[in-house]
Amino acid sequence: MAIPAIAHTKNLQGVRQGLVDHLTQVATLAADFADAFQARDLGRLAGLLHDIGKFNPAFQQYLFDAEANPNVHHRGPDHKGAGAVDAVTLRCEPLAFLIAGHHGGLPSSADLKTNLLPTWKAAPAVPAAIAAACRSLPTLDPAIPQPAIPDIRDPYAAEMFLRMLFSALVDADFLDTERHFSGTMATRRTGAPGLDVLWERFGVYQAATSGRHGDRVNQARHLVYQRCLSAAELAPGFFRLTVPTGGGKTLSSLGFALAHARRYGMHRVIYAIPYTSIIEQTADVFRRVLADDRAVLEHHSAVAAPSDPDNPTPQEVWRRLAAENWDAPLVVTTTVQVFESLLARSTSACRKLHNLARSVIILDEAQMLPTHLLETTLDVLRQLVARYGATVVICTATQPALDENPAFKGLPQVREIVLEAAELFAQLKRVDYEWPQPGEQWTWEQAAEAMRESAQVLAVVNTRADAAALLEALDDPNALHLSTRMCGAHRRAVLEQVRERLVNGKPCRLVATQLIEAGVDVDFPLVLRALGPLDRIVQAAGRCNREGKLASGLGRVRIFVPEGLHLPPGSYRTGTELTAGALAKQADLHDPTVYTSYFQELYRHVPLDEKHVQDVRKILDYPAVAERFRMIEEDTKPVVVRYGEANQRKKIEDTVAQLRGGRGRAREHLRALQPYIVGLRERELQQAIPTGQAEEVVPGLWEWRGKYDTERGTGIVLDGVIDPELNMW
């Protein structure tokens, strides 16, 4: 009697997984995942087809050899070709993309049709494997009707549909394989509270806090919360939440998302934020409100590694597993993670995408969406709402002009959550803007003198070079500094020091680049802002009199023009020029309609598909799409710095040494080092290496051996390295 084909070798219990069992179990899971976007039957068929190449006797021998010699590693025969070819035979050719990519990533249409499929069709092992599969799985008989491929005429919709179906397949494959090799690990994915539980806990917290104080700020926040609960009853689609800084949009938007998800049977809430510093702040707030470590999946590069990698806590295990596919009720992540995953091709990045279907997606600080990718970004959002049952909330104080109109293919039928936005901005007015006189420019010494006039003052400039120049002119040993030359742990320590000084009325003069603007919770009586894009100026103003508690009534925001104004290129420079024009016309920065006009003008002056991503999406060139869609354009490389007390620096050195020597778990080492990483430009790094300031640890990661300034707080000091652009922030 022939031995039944197997899919995987023996697990720890000495049990092999049968191939038919694996195919049918993956098919069931993929069908369940794809059901969220009405593609259950296609998900099932993809699951049945994906590994039928393993019926090849040569692949079976490869598995038995691997089992007998576990220390000998080599690549087995191809097992993707049979499923891809059979998808074409069954008149489901688009599924060939999924089968071909379920290990290495989605291919391009050209490569699939002119290279992969012809090669596989000519391979003798392929028809034999297909025939064996049909004998074991009668539903694959070509005579049996198969599910129809949807007639999707829009090429971008077709491109995204295949990627979402791919996500359902690869997640199902990962999960079933994990269940075979590590059943206990599979059970540790569970335990997160459901949305009903989160809503109940959230409601208890809000009932005890919202509207309980009579001051104007708390009453305004309560109004926003009530409007969010009312809007949650409306049908899924696009929403806009326009709330001035300090208006309570974080908790109110979460209230909308939880109530809306419950009302319409949606699966999860995805809260996307531009910066990791704000993510940590937001996730901490959510955990406190929801009173459960597993209530929030925090997924970004700076998430702390387990305190003991060899013995992680159940919460740490759950967090790592849930981050793989976002199978959690509330995910707090970066905007970059959301959109670069949606335009990815790899299995690891795409695996989570099916869990975006029937979800509520909050885009916080939405004005930060990169203009050079806006056309693709908006198209993906339209697809998520129209075809995948998602609700999207555009959330910010400075609303970008994203509504669809005859001249702009934006978002259709966006509904306002707070109809009284103009009144709210007037009610929550907490600052006065002071504008420069026509032609007025400040030297850095003049800017420093303006800082010296106040014991507590924040100055926000456009570039790192400007920050260094202002810090030098200030010549204050107690001044603080924030920029991307500092590692994340250093920036967090500075912010803690800033907050302590502010709360206790101590002198606090802080010089920062733009990274402090979007959502960082600090509260200064005076903010100086170098001329920049209009939304950035208003975001900087959000760090002034944030809680409205100044005895004088209003905080001061002084806009100034530095001599020899240095600006990052592209939309930042264009936005600054448009802002200069708006200020010359005495624009009212407390009027939310000003920002709509500003963004409308900005979008007319900058390319919205600079990398021509839509061109390669249209021809199903998945590798090119993933390469071109990069929300962070800088060619930065990760460099580990030694920061902290002596014992912490020793831990960093030991971790780097273990990573360099190939000892321990590289993934855990990299996560442990993440808070101590600075991104350096490729050009800067290449100049630093010959001078011994940077040394490669492993491919793609370097160790900084040059100066790292903690006294002035400027972080990495580049000796003898020329930054010709001088406009990096």
C-alpha cells in the first residue's frame, strides 16, 4: 500500500501532517478569511491548490530525507508550479499569482506569464502532481465547475483583490503549519478581550470622566464624544473628525470606532498614527482606559523586546503572535505599516491584510499622508470602503482637502462627525498667533534672544542644521534638544524631563525639529515656529497652552523667518511658500476652512503620484509596486548607538557582540536594540565608515563608534562628514 503524501515532517510528538489534511485545513481557513470580502469559494480553492506540488514523489523524498537528516539543509524541488498551472487549467488563472507567490512573494504578471508558467508547464513532474491531487481531492477535477473570478473592470481594484486573497491564503498556510509544529503556540494566540468587552470597559471609564468638569475645555471634549457616539450609528463609509488640538479626539475617536464596530458587526479597530512616539503615548492611554494588557496590540518598530527572551510572559508571546497577522480587537500601529503593507508583495507583510476587511480604520494626524503617494493612498482607501466593508475616519485638527470633486479624485461621501467644528475651534482658542512683518527675518541670535524672554519656551525649526545653529546661539547649558539624530530612548528621556520641568514650573527651553509637532503631549506658554507649511505651524501651536490653563488666558505662538531659510524639498518647500502667501493675506488660523483651501492649493502644485505607482499597479507588477510605494523616502540606514547609564551601555555592547557573533536569537536582539537605533543617510554612513565612526554589525545594521552627545543632547555627531543638503530633519 502506498504511503499517503505528507505536507510536513514530524512534529515534537513524532506526528507527520498528511498533505490532504493540510490542503483541506488551509482551504477551510482561507475560505473563512476571504468570506469577509465575499470570496469564500475562491479562498477555499486557493487553499486546496497551493501545495499540490508536494504530491511530486521527488518532493516527498525531500521531506523524508530532511526528517532523517535534520542538520542538512538544502532547497527541495519546486512545489508551487503544479498549483499555479492547475489554476489556469481550472479557468481560475488569477489564482496562479497567489500560488506562485505563497512563499517568495507575489510576482509580476509579465514574469508569471512569460517565465514561471511556461517553465512549470514544461516540467514533467507538474502534470503528474496535478493528476495525483485530483485523485486525492476529487473537487479539483477539471470537469467540476469551479468558482467564478469576479468581473472586476477596474485594474486597481483587481490588483488589490488578488493581494487581499493572497493575504487570506498565506495567513491560513502559516496558521495551519504552526498548528502542526507548535500546537501550544497556536493556543497562545487567544485570550484577547472581544470588542463587546472593550466597549463595556470604555463606557464605564467615559461615564466616570467625560463631561464631569464644567470648564470649557472639558465641556468641548464631552461634546466631541457625544457627536462621535451619534455618528457611530451611521452606515459604514468615510468619516471626518475635525477637532482642534486638545479637543479630546483620541478617546472620542476610539469611542466612535468601538460603538460603530459593535453596531455593524465589524471585526476590529485599526488606529494608525504617523510617529512611534505618539503611538506609545496613545497605546498607554488605551491600556489605562481599557484596563487590560491584551486589549491593545501595539505594533511598530520601537516596541520593547521581552525582558527575558528565553522566558517571555504570556502577554509578550501574544503580542508577538498577534503582530504577525493583526488578529486582535484593537491594533495601534504606524501609518507607514498600514499603507506599505497594503502595497506590499511579501508574505510576511501581506499576511495581515485580510484582517483590514470589515474593520474601523482611524487615520490620526491625516494631514501627514505623503502627497507624493496620495493618488495611490486614496485609491486604496476607496477600495477598503467600497469592496472590503471598512469604515475610515480622517482625524486631525488640520483637515487635508480629500473630498472627491470634478478636479480631484478624492474620497466620496465623507461625513462630518462634528458639525460644529468652527464653533469648537473658537471655543477652544488657546493661543494668539504673532506673524512676522513683511520682509522681516531673524538671525539665530535674535531667535535665541526671543527664547531667553521666557523661562518655558519651545522653538520648532525646519532642519537639524537649524536646530544646531539655534542651540549654539542660545548657549544655555540647561537647554534641551530633540531631533532624529537622537535614538528613541534618548528622545523619550528628554520628553520626560520636559514634562517634569513644565509641571513643576522649572525653566524649560527646548529646541526641536518637526518630530515634536504631531500629537506629542507637552504644554508650553510660548512657542516659536520657523516659517513652514501651514499645517505644521498649527500642529506646533498645539504644543502651546494645550490644556488652556494659563492665567493670562492665551498662549503665544510667534512665527519667524530665519535668515537663509533652509527647507526640506518637495511638498514641504511648496507648502511653506503657500503659507507665506496665506500669512501675507492675514489668514485666520483659527478657521478650519483655511486648511481646506491650503491643501486644495497644495495638491494643485505638487505631484500626487510622483513614483508612478499607479502605472505598475495597473499591469499587476507587484514587485515594482512594493519598491515604488515608500512612505518614508529617505535612504536611511539603522545605526546602533550606546546611550544610557553604564549598565545600559554594557547591555547594548553585549547585545551587539552576540548579534555580530551569531549567538542567540537575532530577531530578539534586533528588537532589544531598536530603542537605541538612529537612522543615518546612506551618504553620511558611507563617509563615516572609513573614519572608523561606523562599523557593520550584520548586513543592514551598523554600530556607531563615533561621538554621541548626551550633554548638549544632540545625539550623533558626524565628524568630518558633509551633509550637502543641510535640510534633513
